[in-house]
Amino acid sequence: MENQETETKQGFFQSTTAKMIMVGLLTLILLIPLLFVQNLITERSLRQKEVIAETTQKWGESVYFYGPILKIPYKDPITLQIENGYFFPEQLSNVSNTEIKTPLQRSIYKSNVFTTKMEFSGNYSQPKFYKKNIPTENIYWDKVRIVIKTTNLKSVNNEVKIKFGNTNYTFEPNHNSQSNDSIESLETGYIDFNIIKNSNFNMDITYNGSKRISIVPIGKTTVAKMTSNWNSPSFNGNFIPNDKKITNTGFEATWKILHFNRSFAQENFEDLPQLNKYAFAVDFITPVDEYQQNERASKYGFLVIGLTFLIFFLIQSISKINIHIFQYSMIGIALIMFYTLLISITEHSSFSLAYAIAGSAVVALISFYSIAILKNKKFPLFIGISLSVLYTFIYVIIQLEDYALLVGSIGLFVILAAVMYFSRKIEWNK
């Protein structure tokens, strides 16, 4: 009886079911080191963001522009206090040219930065003080100022001036103004409104910046045009371009925004309103950076391990060659090593080159190891080809954006069909 029980136990552990259970458990166990690899990728990505933030802070951060605005003091007829009225341009035109510079590098990390020259022109209509029943004699027409609200003031490259007719007026920082989210105020000295009402204005400002440019369309009619040598812009903010052209060498976009397209008035007799949410913006982003590609690749780790083990299991079941669980473990660790090789090589080269090197190394390692396990070259050749196809398939999915789900679903369906075909004659009851 004891001999029969021993034979039964030995028979079960040598059965296809037992081997399948052990391989399945090993697959789940290998998710632990795969999780560590994913945490490593996240850690390196966060470190990159910290370094980029430090670098861009010194060069220049996001650019926000809100202006130019007429600031006219007046005496309130009721309180007799001096107040300020703020008036936006009747016509506002903007032409911005943004040049992406050679990436700033610190250690192994690179930051995309730009220099942008923004040119503004336009005119002002007669302020409508009568809407507030303010008599003309209470208005200080000779003490008008021009105001700009902006960020990134430390990275402005030249003196900021506005020109009415043949006269330039220089802006100076208004350190007494209330800052909101690092938005700073620039003001000119006193200007007589008679000069302003009879002239168009022209001004330009040049920034060093990074990440984003956003402009508030405060003109009754605002027309803006932006050109750049960056070929992956993201158009955000409250308005998208009316027309845009994106090529491999850059982009060109235009906006035309009317006053009834947004819900704020052209005149403000209280504090200057915060209009950040009405700005149109362009983000100068890398669509999928190398750490994001590494992260996406690692998410397919379970699929790679599972399918590789399935290939070996099917070969074992069809050929009756015994593969020890230790040998499965070595193969699984080699598959995990692919991701550590990938991220380490990526940090010193491109993702594509790193993927090719890491993939080739792991496929070669497992293929040569398979020759020793399977005692022939036919099955190792099949394994090498299968892994090469699998890694190529995953690389294609990572590169795709709009069609990643479609291609991935079709690929998995084909893989399932292949597994069903090759496993159809296996006797699972043994």
C-alpha cells in the first residue's frame, strides 16, 4: 500500500497538471522582481524631473503674458478716493517666434528649453468712464500707465519698452503689486492719454523659457501667430488655433479671438482681474519620453514571461523533454534582466538602440541556454525566433499612440490562436 501511495504521489508531481501549476506559480513569483524594476524606472523618472526642474528654473520657466493694459487713475465721485480703471486694447496683434535650443544637460539628464520673441501691436479706444458715472474732470488723463502681468521676469532678455508714435516708454517692475502664483507686474511711467489715443502701440519682449507659452487674449479683437522649430506642440488653454500646420521641422499656428468669445469685459473699474483661465497656450513637450517608454515596456513584462514559459512548456509537453523548475527560473530571471539593461542603456543612448541591444542580448542568452536544455538546435531556433517576434511586437506597440490598443488586441488574438493550434494535440490527462 505504501509503495502504491508513493507511486501515486510521484506520478502526480510528474504529471502535466503539476508542472503547469509550478510554472504558473513561478510566473507569479517573478512579478516581484518585475515590480522592483518598475519602481526603479519610476525612481529614475522622478529624479529626471527634479533635475529638469532645477535646470529650467535657472534658464527660464513657463511664460505667461497678460497685457498691455491701460491703467488710468480717477477720483471716485462718491468716496472721493483715488481709484484705477483698467482698459484693454481695441485691437491686439501678436507674432511670436519660438526657437527650441540645444537641450541643457546636467549629468545624464537633458532639458528642452527655448527662446521666444513676442511682438505686440494694437490700439486703444476711448475709455468709457461714463458707464460708472465718473465725470471727465475726475479723470487724470495725464497720469496714464501701461501695465503688463507676466511670469519668468528674471529671464527676460532685453529692456521692455512700448512705443506710441515715435516715443518709447520703458517698463519697470512694480514691486508694490500683489503677486499671484508668481505673476509679476510691469508698469511704465506716466503717459498723457492724448498721445495714446492718436497712435498705435508696438512692443516686443524676449524670454528664455521652457515647457509652455500662454497669452491672454485681452483685445476686443485678438489675432496671434506663433511659429517654432518644435515639431511636437500641444495646443492647450481656453482656445485652440483657428489654423495650424505641423511638419517635421516645426509648426505654425494662428488664433483669432473676439471679445464675445470670452466672458470678461474690456473695462474694469476695480482690481485688475485674474484671467489665467482664459489664456491660449502651447506646450513644448516630448510626447513620450524615454522613461515613459521604459515604463510602458515593463508593463508588458508579465506577458513576455508568461508567453515565454508557455513556449517552453509546450515544447516540453510535445517533445517529452523534461525541463526543471530551476531552469525555468533562470529563463525568467534573464527576461527580468532585459528591463534593467533597457533602462540603464537608455540613459546613455536612445530608447530604440537600448531596446535593440537589450533585446538581442536576452534573446541570444535564452537561445544558447535552450540548446543545453533541449539537447538540439531545432527548438532553440524556434524559441529565438518567437522571442524576437514578441519583442518586436511590443516595441511596435510602444511606439504607436493612436493605434496601440488596436494593434495590441490583434496581436494578442493571433498569439492566442497560435497557442490553441500548437496545443491541440497535447494529452492533458497524463
